[in-house]
Amino acid sequence: GAKSLGLDKQLGTFRVGMEFDAIVLSASSNIYISDRDTASDIFQKVCVQGDDRNVTRVFVQGEDATIRS
């Protein structure tokens, strides 16, 4: 995506000096996880069924921007 937008010199890879925005998600009580679920299953459930309760950290341009209440 970054390359098609002409931004591949700034972002799009995990290299030193590149811009980095990310969220860290976790499964919590709002998502049912079975003992039979694989890591891929859990990832899919968090992405599809998750909401703000599943966001544990936020990074904007590499800096922790998590709002703590």
C-alpha cells in the first residue's frame, strides 16, 4: 500500500527510521476463546469481534500514545 501511494520511503516496513503507527490488542471477557482455538482463530476473533475494551496500547509515529483512565 505504501509503495502504491509513493510513501514507501517513509512507511510500510519495520525498518529503523520508518514511521510506525500500531495498536496492541488483547482478548478479554467480551470475546469467547476456546481451548481449541489456534493463534490465527484468536487473532481473527479479536479483529472481528473486538472493540475499545480490547485495545491495550496505541502507538503513533513510534511513540506510546495510550490514553489511560
